[in-house]
Amino acid sequence: MEQKIEALLSEMTLDEKIGQMCQVDPGVFGTEEEVIEAVRKGQLGSLLNLIGAGKVNEIQRIAVEESRLGIPLIIGRDVIHGYRTIFPIPLGMAASWNEDLIREAASIAAKEAASEGINWTFAPMIDVSRDPRWGRIAESGGEDPLLNAMIARAMVQGFQGDDLANPLTIAACAKHYIGYGAAEGGRDYNTTMIPDIELYNVYLPPYRAAVNAGVATVMTAFNEINGIPASGHQRNVRGILKKDLGFDGFVVSDWASIQEMIDHGFAADEKHAAQLGIAAGVDMEMSSRTYANHLKALVEEGKVKMEWIDDAVRRILRVKFRLGLFDNPYVDESLADSVLVNPRHLEVARKLAEESIVLLKNKNELLPLKKGTKVALIGPMADQPYEQLGTWIFDGNENDSKSVLDAFYEYNGANNTFFAEGLAYTRDKSTKGFRAVERAIAQADVVVAVVGEEAILSGEAKSLAELDFVGAQNQLLELAASKGKPLIMVVMSGRPGGLYKTRHLADAILYAWHPGTMAGPAIVNLIFGEAVPSAKLPVTFPKGEGQVPIYYAHKMSGRPADSTSWTYIDDIPVKAVQHSLGNTNHTLDYGFKPLYPFGYGLSYTTFEYSDISLSAKTIQIGDVIKVSATITNTGKREGTEIVQLYVRDLVGSYTRPVRELKDFKRITLKPGESERVTFELNSSQLGFYHPNGRYVIEPGDFHVWIAPNAADGLMGKFRLE
Ligand code: BGC
């Protein structure tokens, strides 16, 4: 393949090389004739947002048969959490902690997308996200580097399979490199300040995992980092990603992010932006045209090295060769019919939705309900076939969706379901629908309130300043709770929020994120016990926006807060135990604990953790230590528990987090059954990166936990020598 690339490269003119480095959306670029003409002249290497097997084949035929060198186009599209069959939003998928199922979902998305002519998806998004105000937290794997790395691996493998040349696989794109999730104030596109020690230890690990999994492409981000835009960051792209991590695919800019370096105040004009982009190592420019308009002159003026251009083109051709596009550029136009939303895909979507919905509260074991229970189904998200799909679903179709109402009618019967949404949409402030809600509740034994936020309230540029439920939803929940009937709250949302002021109203809470096409059946199966919740939070649940950022892997500080220094009532500090002890790292209104910790989630059964043991008290660098505990199902149902392994390095040459997730395992236990769970922790997992990017393993004392979430668990100690 490398020989073929060299042979082709040697035949290419500079114009043709630059053409390969340009990607446009045909609808934005110009008329159909203009697009065809540019493809014919070899001025475009890629199109995004062109779908339909027939249309793609038509334009591909022009590239292959009518351009001078016949280089095929690569067709890109945002296939983020499903193509037609929509899976839970990525944050929801992350809550499943189920690598196999996430991989399967990505492979289904790839098949569906490929059947419509797509070769390349702009996913997975693996930006560590610690701010629920940021709308794009919905698209991420949450706050933890290890969990995001797992998702990176699962999705890259799922999209790309074993062989990219297989017509049912597509190239993946790890994005947005890098640090996009750290936007100040959670406002999208905003400035980030990320010290190198954070860059290496928190933001980079998912990208390392994506590269190790063979990701074909990487997208540079919109944000600036420490004063340099991510799309013009030579050290980060050309240095860390390409050289240090050994990434051999190509780098694409985000939409116009090369040109936007002018707005950042980093580039003087378009020409300068092009120069900065290529110098940084961005191989393909998405949408803006600075490469098309200026690279040639920049090369001729000696401002851009020819070897940078050649490197970019080699990388782009390499991915096209890997995709098998030179041998088989066309898509089989008969595929889509049998592939799109077939029953097996819907089955996986339902299962993943069930596994992504987190049970946060279940007072007096209210859930599961018995089939046939008379239920008042209320709330503005109860019958929203489109909104339940969540953000970034270009090709999702609400007609495929089953809403919660549909599923209640189907499973529990229309006679047992009294529906009144109460609010027309989540931001609705009018209470005129509340009378109907009262009538529905009067006829029922239990209330199920489906609240939250529509798809449009999370995702790109959809940041929020406040995390409480919008509109009159709090009043609706208060009304529902006041009727003396058990209240089950189901929340559909792109972010963790809404519960601080409402959780006391509900007897049970299912946090559903945006569950996708099969939201209804998944939620109904959980409510009636056809499925048992197993999901765990992929992100710390803050009390409110004023507590953000809050994440489990925080540093200790010199004045750590804990319950011995103050008297806490309901997590709120009310009185210092002793004046001098009271000056700790908390706020007077929210205390120091989040609403729910990372990794938290309940089941319809209970699990007891006991007897932690370690295979050694002391290990040497190079050794493996085994950490074991017994997990017992102490409840009355079979259930799955996600058992988590955390570590703390007590003293470091740089301070280390109070806990770091190192591994996890899913175990399924029958009532009364126990399992001895053993984790093998290699000393190589105990190190961290210094700000210069060097990985160091420092001898010393470690704590280790086998835990049901980041705040609890059994602790052991060992020493690394
Ligand atoms: C987003 C990317 C996306 C691209 C193409 C941008 O606005 O930030 O995530 O892949 O558009 O649609």
C-alpha cells in the first residue's frame, strides 16, 4: 500500500495534492454543477453531508472516471449515536459501562451509514467533560479518562471492524482534539486553560486509546488551549498526536476551525490561517477554504514546506486505500433496504437503552411495578418520539421511535394508563394543563412523570447557565407529589441536572438521558421489572451549577473537607465542630459532596461488598498485584453489578487525585449468590505523566478500593518499591 501511495503521489500536481486536502459540504459549497466541476478537476478530496447510495455513487463516478487521477472521494457524516436506529446519547451509552454492547452499537451504526454511501463518521467524541452546563457533555463519555478510553476503543472497533475495506465498516474520527470539554464556564467554543500535567493525564488518554485501536482519523477542536487554537497547535498535533502517539491516519479540522483562527486573534488573515493550520499538522480542512485559496502560494513563497503537503496527502490516501475505495469505490444501492432499522438493530438499541438508564432512588422498593398497575403518565417528555432521540441525529427518524406512552399502551394496556402531559414542552411555564394531570392522577395508583429537556437543549452550542429543570416542571412534580400517590420520576436529559430541588418529591428516579429510538420499551421494561437497572453514572451529579466543576478524581487540597470538621445536615454544613477545624474546602450552601457520586447507580436487588484482600503487601516495579473482594447478591432478584477498582497514590512528585478509576468488571449474580472478583493491577498502571509527557512510576504507598461507586467501597493498602 505504501508503494501505491508513493506512486500516486509522484504523479500528482501541487493543485491535485491541495485538492485532496479540501473537504466541503456540497450544499454550502455551491450549485450541483460547481460541485461536480470541482470534483472533476480534482479540487476536492472529501465531501460531508451527502447521503443516499445513488447520489454518492453518481459523484464518486465523476471522481473515479472523470478526474485526471481517478482518486475516489471519502464521504463523511456525523453518525454519532446511531444512523437511522438511534442508540442512547453517548453519555447514556457511557452509563452502561458495557464495552461489548457499545462496540455492537457502533458496528450497527456503521452498517446503516455505509449502506447509504457514507465512508467516514465524525465519531467517537471522547472529550473528557466535567461541566454539565456544557451542552456537548451529552456527546461525551463523561468525566473520566479511563471510561472515555474504553468508549474510544469500543467505538473505533465497532465502526471500523477488523477490516476497513469491508463495505459495511466506516472510518472513525476521534474528536475534538484536544481539551474541547474544558470550555470556561461551560460555554461552547470557549477558551480552555489546561496545564500539561492535566493534558497528559486527563485529556490525552482517550486519544491514546483511539490511536492504539487504529482510529483512521482525528479532528482538531474549535477551542484554544493556553492561548493557542487547537487547530493551529503544532506541538499538540504534529508533535504529540502524530509523532509521540504514532498516529498514521489523517487529521481533519473541525468545521471552519482553520479560518476561525482569525477570530481567535491568532491568524492575521486567511492565508496566515492556512499556514498555521498546515504547520500544525492539520491535513484536511473542513468547510472553510483557506487551504484551497492559499496553500499553493504559500508553498511557492517557501512559507509552507512541500514535505508537510506530501505528508498530509499520504495520510489521506492511506485512509482511502485502507477503506478499499480504490478497488471498490461504489456502494451497493440495494443494501439500505435490508440494513436500516432492522429488528436486530432495534433489539440492540433497546438493550443498550435499558443498560444506560440509571436508577438513582427506589424508596420502599416501589419499583418494579406489577403489570396492570393503574398509572398516571404525565410530563412533557412522555410522548416525544423525536426529542427522546437526543442531540446529533441527522438521520434518525421519529417514525421509528417508540415513546414512553406508546410502550405503556402496548405493555400495560390503555385501560391502565391515564395520560396527561401537563406541559406542552419542557420550557412551558403555563400551568393550564395541570387540571388534566390532576384528573389522571385521581384515576391511578401510581404516578410516572417523564420530565427533563428536549434534544435541542443539549449538544453543540446548547449550553445552559442553570441546571434546574426548565419551565414549570418543578411545579408539575410538586403537584404530582402532593396527591399522596407514589411518584416515579423518569428524566430524559442530555446532562446531569434537575434533581437537587426535586429528588425529595419522588419515591423512585430513573435517569434516562436521551435513550434513542427504543426509549419507550426500555423505560417500560425497567419500570415493570422485565429488565433490572445496572447503569452507573459516568459523571458526578452536582447539586447545582454553583458546584461545578465537581468530579471524583479531585485533588486533596491542604484543607480537605470531611464530616468530622463540621456538623452536616443533609450534606449541608451547619456548625463547625471546632472553629479551627471548620476552615475547609467546601461551600456553606452545598457542603462538599455532590448530589450523586461518579459510578453510582442502584439495582432492584442489593449487592454487598466484603473481604477485600491483596496478593501482596509490597510489590516491585514490574509486578502485578491481585486485588479481590467478594460481592454477594443480598436481594431477591438476579442483577448485574458494575464493580469498580480505584487507586490513590498517596505521595507524588506532583499531587495525585484522591481516587482514580483503574478498572471495572460487570458481574451478574442470582439472589444469594456470591462471587470473588479479582482485579490484576499491573505496576505500570500506577504511574502518571509528568508535564513533559514522560510517564513515571513512583515508589510509595497506595490505597486501593473495590467499590460500587467513587465515594464508597472497601479499601486496601500496599506499597510499591
Ligand atoms: C462539530 C463537529 C462535527 C462537524 C461536522 C462541527 O460543528 O463541532 O463535531 O463533526 O461540525 O458536522
